Amino acid sequence: MKHMVQALAAAGELDCDLQRELTYAGLRAAENGFQVTDTGVLAAAAAVLIAVGTWRFRERDLG
């Protein structure tokens, strides 16, 4: 039983280390501040998707 608990604890620590290494630094805005380029790309992508959706909605064929 003791070995199983130690193995699970080690796996949990490994999981936390991997998660810390694989986390995108841009998601930590409170620590790193906002990345202007990333924010601009997301805003542009949102604007394009909204424009395309609006255009498709107006051009729909209902009958």
C-alpha cells in the first residue's frame, strides 16, 4: 500500500511539472501582461468570423 501511495504521489508531481512546462505563457496575463500581437490576432479572427457569419446569415435561402 505504501508503494502505491508513493507512486501516485510521484505521478501527481510529474503531471504538475508537465502541465507547468506545456502551459502557454500568453495565458498568464496577470503575471506577464497582455501580449499586443496575440490580442490583435484574436480580435482580427473574431471580427472576420463575425463578418462571415453575418454575411452568410443575410444570404441564406429560406425557400
